[in-house]
Amino acid sequence: MAIIIGTAFFLSVAYFSYTFGQCVATFSRLDKLINKKIFGVAFLAFYINYVYTNQAMIVDVFMTALT
């Protein structure tokens, strides 16, 4: 059950990260120079890198919250 909840949370935050990157590109008006999907992918890559580097701490916090 914890894997399902963790995966759903990871995917929902990943989608938010992608969308937030596109919003940053639009509000900063950088989408005139670079496609805003590139910003979305860059923010998504940053999020995945953050989760990967802090994986042990995230799993520990997630598991203690369930018990």
C-alpha cells in the first residue's frame, strides 16, 4: 500500500514540477526565446535529481509517518 501511495505522490508532484516550470517560463517571458516545454523538462529533471539524491531521507520520513 505504501508503494502505491508513494508512487502516486511522486507522479503528482512531478507533474506539478513540469507545469510550474512552464508557468515560470511564461511569467518571466522567457518563453519568447526558449520553448516553455524545455523549462518544464528542466524543472522535472531538477525534481527527479532532488528526489534521487535525498532518496534515503525521503523513504525514512515517509515510512515513519505511516507507522
